[in-house]
Amino acid sequence: MTAPLLWQRYLALKAEQPKLRMRDAAARIGASEGELVAADPSATRLKPDWSALLGGLKAAGPLLALTRNEAAVHEKTGVYDHVQIEGRMGLALNPEIDLRLFLSQWRHAYAVAGERPSLQVFDQQGEAVHKIYVVEGTDRAAFEALLAAQADRAQAVTPEPRPATERKADQDVDVEAFRQEWRELRDTHEFFGLLRRHGVERTQALRLAPPEFAQQVGVGAVDAVLNSAAGSGLSIMVFVGNAGCVQIHTGPVHRIAPMGPWLNVLDPGFNLHLRMDLFTEAWLVRKPTVDGIVTSLECYDAEGSLIVQFFGERKPGKPELAAWTALADGLAAIAPGTPRPAA
């Protein structure tokens, strides 16, 4: 399908359903969101110079960072300061804009004009990796100048199918060795190496974990975490990511608002949108570290993809907050299959 025809089909669909999001419209048309954005006459393809793009954003002042997956949308407003890029990895370490960037997944970038100009990045499959929008207080001239300087005349690349991944059968895993290495973890970041060494996926790892370190709970644990934290003022960490970016909120949450299938946090500077009908599994996970046990609530969809993680606010060299540990321990009483609280 040519770009003009794709855009015409989008406009026709949008006329019928004005509130339809571009991501959902692309799926209905049978295209990726990246293809649809590339077809937008107001979009300009950008050079994939991530250091220049991300490093230049500080001059624009406050911006809205958006990272999402199929079942979660994470929005934070702040300044893109302290951006570090080394090879195919990147970081942004700030109280508001806190990102972990896996740049091997970043392939296509577009500047999208209009009432709310944005920078949108997509992977090779045309899935959105990270989006950046202007907000009140943004220096629009600086933002638009940065994007104009990175304009690229190269043709858009046709999205490629996502490579299939082979799943290792449980009986082929050395479970005892896996469990022993889990018990010997000294840092949460060592967990990724543990998965790679044993060739297991995350939900498989949780099923095979030492029983004292992983317990499946009902997805209503998400409601319990957010409502309890909002009621007590407890500072939590909320991680949402995809293959190319993980975005983190650290701090309290206040306004928890269920709306249909969505469970939302609607706070100044932080919005979280969780599509709860796509949540299939929730796990209470504990990992040993040199600072003591680190406890998280992890949630997955039907394909075993990670949707969102919750932690208590953590400081290097200090044990996790006792109030978070108590809240997490209480989640064990929410059995899998327990109905979520009524809105």
C-alpha cells in the first residue's frame, strides 16, 4: 500500500471514529504505527543519530516522555538532562526523566508537526519505542530547530517481521542449578544474566524459581499497590518498557482512577494507564542483593510479555523501605483468580 493511500484510509477511519488512537487505527488498517506515521504529510524522517537527538533535547526545557507496550502507557514530564550514550546502550538519569535505552532496537525517527509537535521513534517492526511531546513551558523554537537539523531524506524502511524466539522446555532446564544461582544473586541487574545463562523466559523463570522467591498472585494486586501507596504516601517505583526503552517513575502516586478496562494514575507530571483486561499473570518476586531482599510486583500478558513492575523507592546501599516490604508481603493473600475490586 502506498503512503498516500495508507494516509487516506487512516483519515477515513478517523472520520468515523474521531477518538481512535493512531496505534489502534494502524492495527485496523493492517499496517504498523511506524508506517502510518511515515505516511503522515506532516512527518519528517530524521537521521538516526541518537546522541545528537537526545543530547540536544535539554535546550527545549520540559517535555513529555511516553513509553508504552501493548497494555501500559507511562508518561512523565521533565527535562532530558544527564543523557549518557555508550554504543548501543543509553541512560537518562533525572528525578523526572529516568530512562534505560536499548538503542539496537531504535531504527526510525520522525518529527511530527501539528498542534502538539513530537519526536517519535520506532523499531524495525514499526512498533513505537519512545515518543517525546512538547508541553506547556517547552521552548518550541529550540525543539523544532533540533529536529530540523536532523532531517533526513532517506526513504523509510519497510517493517520487518519480528524474529521468532525458541522457548526452552521446562524439562530441559537445570532447575536446581538455576535455583541455586537465584539464591546467590547479589544485584537485581544480575537477574538478566541468570535468564540468559539458563535460556529461560521471565514467566518460565518465575515458575521454576525457588518457592520463597516467587509467588503468583491475583492481578488485583495492582489495584492494591496503587491504592495503598496513594493512601499512605509511600514512594514507589513504576517501570514500563518495551524492547527499546524502559521508563521509570519514582515517587508517590495520588489520583487513582479506574475507567473501563483502564486503571490510571492521573497526577501532575506523571500519568500511568494500565489496560487491566490484558493482564494475565501477576507475581510477587524477591531477589537477594548485597543490600538485602528486593521485592517487586511483576505483571505479564497472555504471551508472557512484561507489562509493568512495581518496587518501593530504593537507594543504593540501603535496604528497601520497610513500608514497601510490608505492603508487598500483604499481596500474598490475593490468590490468582481473585476478582479485582469493583470500580
